[in-house]
Amino acid sequence: MIFGAAQFQVYWFVPPLVVAISLVYSASRHEAWSRIWHHAFKLCYWIIGILILTTAFLLLVNTQV
């Protein structure tokens, strides 16, 4: 194990990546900061929601063995 006794969780990278992706995508679509922030917030909400639903579905399928 590379990190010793403590297990490293890659899921800590998900929120910053979602925020960064949302901001960059929104900035490429809009010029006004208010619209960029508004669109980025909505996009973060959608991305996190899809990730949660996908994870729940995969856990459900995995436990139905």
C-alpha cells in the first residue's frame, strides 16, 4: 500500500472536479459573471444528482446477487 495504514479515498476529488468542470463549461457559454455562477450552480446540481443516482443504481444491482 502506497499511503501506509490510512486508506486514501479518491472520492474527495469529486466535489472540486465537479465545481471546476461546471465553472469552465459555464464560462465558455456565458460572458457575464452572474450568468456564469448561476449556470455553474445548476450544472453542479445536475452532475452531483446524476452521480448519486448512478451510484445508488449500481449499489442496488450489486446487492441483488
